Amino acid sequence: MTIDQKPSAAPAGLGSRSQHTYYATVVAVFCVLLLISNIGAVKLIQIGPLVFDGGAILFPMTYIVDDILAEIYGFKNSRRAIYTAMFLQLVAALAFWIVTELPSAPGGIAADTYSQVVGFVPRIVGASLTAFICGELLNSLVLVKIKQRTKEPKLWLRLVSSTAVGELTDTFIFCTVAFFGVITGAEFANYVFTGYVYKVGVEILMLPITYRVIAWLKRHEPTYVPWV
């Protein structure tokens, strides 16, 4: 059985496996969370000794949603969602760049002020694209590979293990590409470590909610075939 396959026999009463009921909604949430996170990531935040970017507020949720996609719809459909999100990031980056380059009208936001806020977004998107494709695909792949061994039980193991691997890759690549040279030395190490621990911690804290969402989708998504 490959990573894109599910058991061949579908329980009685299930609908066509090609017609997902909730897939588009989950993908939309996934893409919106990512786009908002990229804009929020422009600002670096320091609380006490901890340094992190504003994208950390929502970005961990993208991994939770990706876990849901991989668990319910498999690696192939999770990968499709990741590519869709990447395309939308590129569109957003292009749009912000065009707006930044166009002349400002009198009475509007000053060009330099606007550029300081969203002018950094293309670098953030470049970092995010590189980190995102590596981290999210690893996240999905690890989850599905573990599921091939565990079947339906041990969901917690799939969720935590996949996030630990994916976020480690994502965090290191994103922090290096987006902020290397902007923050350096011990402050940079603090930034990477804090971001990684925080993101994995969010996954663990959200496990009860993630469990309920996955259980609901497994009951109500007619395309889902249990792994037995």
C-alpha cells in the first residue's frame, strides 16, 4: 500500500470517494491561516527573554489543519492543499509588491510607512515558501507513514510526531531565511528555539480539540474509509 492509498473496501453506506464534502472548507481555513501568519510574521515580538515573530500566533494552527488533512484525506490531498497555499502566497507577495511600487496619492498612507509594513512581506513569503514546502510535506508524510503502521489507533502519536519533525524543519529554515542578519547570535538561537518549542507546545495543548475535529470529520465525511 502506498502513501496515497487507503483500504480498498469501503464500509456500506459511504458515498463516492471522489466527492469530498468538507475538503474545500478545510483547505480554505488552511490557506487563510497561512496568509494571515505571513503578514503577522513581519513584526518581531519580545516578551521577557523570549523572542518570536507575530506569525507564531496563528502559524501553528496550519500544522494542526495539515494533520487533519493528512489524517482524513491522505497524503495526496494534503499535498494538493499545500501547493494551493503556496500559490496563494505567491499571489499575495506579487500584489503587495505591485502596491508598494505604485505611486502614493496625497492624504493616503505614506509610501515609506506602507513599505516598512508590507515591503518586508516578499522576504517573509520567500522564507515561508521554502520552509513551508519542506515542513508541511514532511509533516503529512510522517503522519501517513505512521498511520500505515498503527492504523486508526495512536492518533496522538501521529499528530505529535509529525508536527515535531515538520516544525523542526520549518522553523529552522524560516528563521534563517527570514531573519538571519536581522537578529544574530544568542538572540537568533533564542528565536529559533522559542519558536520550535512554542509551535510543538501548541500542537500538544490543542490535541483535545484536534481529536474532536478529526472524530467529527471521520463520522461525517462520506469519503473517509477507516484504516483497519
